[in-house]
Amino acid sequence: MAETAIQLSQKAYPQVRERDSFIKAELEREEATFLKTLERGEKLLAEIISKTEKQGQISGVDAFTLYDTFGFPLELTQEIAEESNLTVDIEGFEVEMKQQQERSKAAHETIDLTVQGSLDKLAEHIHPTEFLGYTDLQSTAKVEAVLIEGKSVETATAGTEIQIVLDKTPFYGESGGQIGDRGFLTGEDLVIRVDDVQKESGIFVHFCRVERGQVSVNEHLKATIDRSCRRRVQANHTATHLLQAALKKVVDDSISQAGSLVDFDRLRFDFNCLRAVTSEELQEIEDLINTWIAEAHDTEIEVMPIETAKEKGAIAMFGEKYGAEVRVIDVPGVSMELCGGTHVRNTAEIGLFKIMSESGISSGVRRIEAVAGPAVLEYLKVRETVVKDLCDRFKIKPEEISDRITTLQSELKTTQKELEGVKQELAIAKSDQLLNEAESIGEFKLLVSDMGEMDAKALQTAAERLQQKLGEGAVILGSIPSEEKVSLVAAFSKKVNKEKQLQAGKFIGQIAKICGGGGGGRPNLAQAGGRDPSKLSEALSTAKQQLKEGLQ
């Protein structure tokens, strides 16, 4: 199937054939990962069937979890359920599916739907907005439409949040990962602050607030972008192009863009890569980009036929739709990409570049977050403040901070071990005092006790010791180690397991439910937890009563 897809797309995207081995290897890895996920899902389904045999139906929530998390089609769950004479709550599944779709829809960043509806109507008699922002940072424009909460109005007054459509604009509309410009629209005794600009079907929608005066449809305004914000976003956008070029040069020439964000204060670049970029590589990438910046390369911007751009070696984002003519951003000898964003005229304008982090965001996709230009100084100021504070606190030099932290970590680890030892000794001492409280139930001993604020590890130590000292019998201990946490431990002798068929894991798991929790473990020793400390007394009382009956 992969080979067929490559053959069909290689004419339009030659790089697909060039990377066929990478694509096939990635598909094999994804298939192996999916099979592992499916295997985990099969185990979960077996557990679900086991616990729902009495109810006769698998809940919609469980069916959807299998579908959404483990890739189980609903039909497969139904088939396996039928083999165990169970049904599946289809209505409940559909409710969960609808809720997931609504969550996904809400998370998808797009233009306000109420605005979109009005735009669809306005588009019938409004021409696409003419964008002037590549060359003009200020222009006069006519107000084509004013929207308030998605509804078209004739006028809007001071204090109102509005959306404005102009016939032409210097404001860049969010696209290609670059956010929209900020600035002002002004007229006679009128000031409108522009906070964002979105682009939809060629129409630029300015999201604004009327600060002073009144604005009306057909009025002519002066549109002025915030030059400082534009300079910052230009620096970040060109830096993103340099980053992709550096990744290809340092890490792997086959790396391709998977997404990006170009903001006023930072940049984010997502790329396809099967492994993490090492710290040494990140430093080399950062150094290389700063070298290109210092070399003051001019950026050459040209609109040309897409075939000509491809012949010149311009990088296109895979899957992106392009017209017959494209805009090419060329940093000669460094980078050449198809891009509709705004850029610096010379790399020296970027000033400085600093990588903040590198991480994985999904299978085979990595993310680098960085800052460029003035934002680097702000980033460094924060870290300088932290370094100064640490130096003042510990009376050390900046280069000694790392060694001092290592020493403190070692000392803390030693102290924690000593504390654990003390806790174990206290648990043993306290458990020894409880031996006389054990009750005799026939030939067995039974001890159930509240151990106060004892932590889970010490609680287990105490339970094991008590059971060993009591001999044949059962021990149940409970505690409240923190404000909203309950710990429970059950220790049963082998004779209790064999003759009375009592299992510590199953028993303590049921008792923990009283405290709003659960747990389990081996037949002779098990732990559980809960979230409701107010129910501990009831849980211990219930455990004692059930064991009295079970041990007789």
C-alpha cells in the first residue's frame, strides 16, 4: 500500500520517492506500536468483560475508551462481547463520541463561527481584502463591514469589541504559522485598537476595540500597524527558516516541517524526526544560526511560477496547497522556502537566536521552541535574575552552581534514607505495642488497627512484622498519611489463604472502595489507597467484621 501511495504522489512531490525508505520504516514502526496498543486494549477488554458479566452489558464509556485510546472499532468490541453473551451500550458510546467531537471542535483554533456566518453572507458583495503589508506599514482604507458578536451593524461606539473588514489593509492576517499584526485604526476623533487579524477566504477580519469615538460602515480610516511587533515577528519568522536549514545541515537532510508558530515573543518549530536532537546538536544548531545572523545575509523575496521555484530548490511544506505562482523567501546559500509571511531584509536584523527547549510532541514529531531578537534579552534577564539569587543565597560563583546543586541532591538523598530508616524503626516499635490487641478467632489471630499518619511504606513494614509475630491470622492496618489520602495494608498467613480462601489483594481492594479508592496485590500481602479519610474508621470496622465472619 505504501509503495502504491508513493508512486501516485511522487510526480507532484518528488521528495516522497527520495524518502521512501524512511516512510516505510516509519509505517512499520507505527504498525508495531499500534499492535502493542491493541494488545493492551485486549487485556483491558478482558478485565471489562470479567467485571460486567453480572450486568450483562459493557458500558458506553468502556467501549469508547477501547475505541479512542486503544483503537478498538466498536464492531470488534461487540463481536468479542457477544462471545461472552454480553451486549454493548451503543447509545452511551455515541454520547461519548459526540462529547469528544465537541471537545475537539472547541480545541480547534479557527475564526469565530458567528463571525464566519456573517462573512459568508458579506462575501457575496464584498471583494477579498487587498493586502498591502509587504511594502506599506500604513495606509488609508475604507470600512466595508462592522460586526458585533458576529452580527453586521452600521456603527459601533467607544468601549465596544468589534470585528472590522477593510477594502485594503497593511495588517497581516494570521496564516502559515505567523500570527496577525497589531496596531490602530484612526479617524477624526476616533481610535480603534487592533488586537488580532484573521484571514478567511481572502477576507481580512480585524478584531478590535473602539477606544474613542464612533466608527461607521463606508468610513475611511488610517490603518497603522505596530512597527515594533512587526519587527519582532519578522525576526522570529526568518529565524524559523534558518532553524529548518540548520536542522537539515546538522541533524538530517530529510527533516521536514510539521508545523510552526511565529509569535511576537517566541517561535515554535515542529519537524519530522524519529529521535531526539542531542544537546550537542542543539548547541551546534544555535551557533550555526547565530553565525548566519552575524554574516548579515540579505533576504531576497520573489514571486514566481511554482515549477520554477521547485527547480531552484525551494522547500515547500508537504501537504500544503499552493497556487500557480508562489512567493519565495531566499537567504542565498542558506535557505530557500515558499512562504507568504513577513521577513527581515537582512539576517543581521534578527540580532540573536536562542533555543529554549526541544521535546517530542507525538510519534516521530519533535518540537523546538526558541526566541530571537529583543526577546532573547528578556529570556536571558529572567535567567540572570535566578543565577544572581542562587549565588547570593549560597555565596558562590555562577560556575559553581551546578556542583553545589549536585552536592545538595546527594545530601538530600542521604537524609531521606536516614529518615526512611527512622520511620521503619518507629513502625516496628508501634507495631510491637499492638500485639496484645490481637483477637483470637478459633485457631486464627485477628488484628485491625488505625496507625494514625504513618506513611504507606512504614505501614506495610508494620503489617508484615505483625503477621509474622502473630503466626496464623490476618492483619489489617490503615492510616492517613496526608490530608486527602488513605493508606491500607492487608497481611494474611498462608493458612488463611488455603483454608479460609481469603486473598489479601481482593479483600483490601473491596475495603478501599469505602474510602473512595482501590488497590490489590498478592494473596498474602496487599496495599490499597483511598481519597476520603473520613471513611477510614468505617472501612476498618467493616474489614474487622468481615474477617471475624471469614475466619470462623
